[in-house]
Amino acid sequence: MPVNFDEYRTRQEETELPFDPDTHAYHILGFLGKHPDRGYKPAEIAAETDIKPGSVRGTLKRLKDRGLVEHAEPYWSFGDDDRLAALSGTMLSLKAIGDRYGDDEFEGWDENAVDPREMRDE
């Protein structure tokens, strides 16, 4: 079903957080989220994230427009937004899961899997 693209894009920009690990926004927010009480210059963020300085500046501006980072020339910091607390918690949880279970072997799990629907009392 077709949608009004401008309304859809605006709604996406307002609600979506950068959860895609392949984006600059994800890496920048991940770095700033580890140090929420500190401000960094774009060059420092670029050095820490291995993102080109020009890309860092553009990404920071877009994140600021969405209220996800704060800016006081020349420094940038993690924003004060409840969505960021959720994002930070999710990122830390995913890292903890990866650290704890990253070496687990899951091959063949389906051979012994139980379908919970078959276990219901009828």
C-alpha cells in the first residue's frame, strides 16, 4: 500500500534509533555512550571510531537534529534522551551476551528441539 513518503520519512527519523551496527551513527553513539559525561571534538571521535572526520561531522549534525547528541562548540557529547538510555542498555546487553555466549556451538540444536505447542495440555 502506498504511503505519503514525507510523512513516513519524518516518522522514521523521529522514532528510529541507529541500531544498525554497519552505520557511523551506531559507532559514534556507542563511543559517546561509553563516556556520557565527556565531550569530544570531531577529530577525537574520528580517531576513536576509525571514521573519517568529514563523515563524523555530518553524522554528528544529523544526530543532533534528532536530539541524540549535544553540542557546545567545539565539543560533542551523548545526548540526554530516554531513547539513548534504552539504546545504551541494549548495546551493553548485546555485548554481554556476545562475551558470554560468543563461543557456544549451536550447530545441531534443531535435532533435539522441542516444539512448545506439542507440550500444551489439550
